[in-house]
Amino acid sequence: MFKARVFIYISFCFFLLSGHISYAQKTSLTAKEVVFKMIKSINDLERLKYSLKIVERGKKGYNHYESSVKLNRKPRKIYLYIKGIELLWVQGWNNNKAYVKPNSFPFINLSLDPLGYLMRQDQHHTLNEMGVDYFGSVIEYIALKYGDKFDEYFKLEGEERVNNRPCYKIIIDNKNFGYETYTVGENESITSIARKLHVSEYMILEVNPKLNDYFDILKKGQTLKVPTAYAKYVTLYIDQLYFLPISIKILDDKGLFEQYDYHFLQVNPKIDDAEFRKDYKDYKF
């Protein structure tokens, strides 16, 4: 009887262990699975709240920014707070201009074009790229471009805790990164070329010293130096619960190009419609 009990106990333990091993095998993911789960999570996303830390290489060194963000994807609505500056942008409202309360002269609320000089200046991106959609589209393009060679460029390098969240660490190593000559077509701009090629418009500015800013008029037939890819090397940390990127580090042939870190991430939180109006009780517009 005792032997039978021991046998049953051992068999039961083995059953549990086998089940655990089987479950672990089923839940272990490849780099491709992690990346495409991230892309799906981005596409399924409705709302976000987060704090963002930004490092971007500028004309005079590295620029550092911090902001608190509320974002509704469809329709697109953004509230942004940066050290006393408040910004509200709502699709279809205020002639699609950002409503801004500055923290310095002229101390009056302004309506500014998100693509205009005052809002772009030495920054890599605009309000249109706020959130995770833009980088999601860049990563998706890279993943689909390499297709069967995916594993030559994308590596899953284990798990780490980043920004106080358990994450998968994905490395994208673009060994073919470089520059090539591009001939400008009809009615093309720096931004439209960058979107067409899935590269950074700021990087195009950097490698073409004769270009002063995003608003330089390009002529058909003009030649530009353009990067062959968005980045040479990417370190991407993807949250294990939400499968959203919470840290993105981009390097080119010169070193660090830009880095974005998302903190206190809230995914699909309840955000009242009033929080995207200038008269919301907590705002000081």
C-alpha cells in the first residue's frame, strides 16, 4: 500500500512537472513572436498615459526633455505637460493647431502649427509621432523588409527589468546601414522623403549640411544624401505584460542618435473627454 502511494505521489509530481515544462515551452517566445505581438498591441491600443524622457542629438549636442502625456488614438487627442508648459491638440479642433500655454513671455495662450518652425526647431519629431505608433510602424517596416532574414537582424537577448517593468530585450543590428544618393521627385519635401524611405528626417538634415531646416524647398532633380535605414543599431525593451515598447535606444554610425523612455505607463486607462478640453479643471490655459 505504501509503495502504491509513493508511486501515485511520484507520478502526480511528474505530471505536474511535465505540465509545467510543457507550459514553459509553450510560453517561451522567439524574437519574431515578441516583435509581432508588440506590433499587434500597438495597433489594438486605444489610450495611453505616461511620463516620457527624451534624449536627442541636436546641432549643439544632446537635448534632454521630460513630459507627461495623455493620448487618445482614435480620434487623436493629446495633452502634454512640460515644466509649466501645457499643450492641447485635438484632431479637427482649433484648425488642427496646438493650443499652447507657455511658461515664459509672451505669457498668453498660442495656437501653433505642429509642423511649424516654433514647434519643430531642433527636435527630431512632431506631435504626429507622439505615442508609440510611429516607432511601431518603423519596426514593422524593418521586420517585413527582411522577411526570411529576420533572425539575422533581430535578436531576443533575454529579459531585463527596465523603467521598473519586466521586459523582453530585442536588439536590431542593421549591418548594412550606410548612406546613398537620392534624387528628389516632384513636390517632395524632407519629411515626405523620410516617410517614403522609412528613415529619420532629422538624420537627412544632419548629413546634408546645405539644408538649414525642415522647411527648405527642394527642387525636382536635386540630389540628397540619405540613410539606407532608420538606424544602425536599436535596443528595444518591450513590456512583458502589455507588449508595448517602454525604452527605445537608436544608434547610427556616429553613436547615440535618440532615446525614448516611457515611465508610469498606463494602458487604456479611463480618460474623460473633458481632459482634452482647454477648460478642464486641472489645467491652467
